[in-house]
Amino acid sequence: QKTKTIIFAVFGVTIVLMGFTVLFYSRRLRANLNTLIDAAEKISVGELNTNIDVRSNDEIKDLAETISRMQESIRLSIQRLRRRR
């Protein structure tokens, strides 16, 4: 009986810890995605000096770097078009 109680307690603590871990990472992911969404919206209306500040070491960081490269490419393309006129 005592062993069964210990097993259930360990199982319960593990579930709670997993829940907190998922909650923490989902909030962090949501914040980074909202940062990227805001930056993409600003870029789409011509604000090409928008700073993209994402603190991450995963695919979200890769996406942020890709959007930054796209932003710079658009900026350079506009400059070239203006010089041609």
C-alpha cells in the first residue's frame, strides 16, 4: 500500500512538473511568434527599419533571421529602384 502511494505521488509530481514546463515553453513560443508577426506586419506596410528581436535558439530564431534577410533585400531593392529613376 505504501509503495502504491509513493508511485502515485511521484506520478502526480511528474505530471505537475510537465504541465509547468509546457506552460513555460508555450508562453515563450507565443511571445516570439507575436514578435515575428508584428515585425512582418510592419514590413508589409513599408516600415523597413523594424528591429526583429527574438531570443531563441531554435527554428524561431532561424525564421527571425530569414525575415531580417528578406527585410534587408526589400530595402536594397527599393534603393536600386530609386536610383534608376
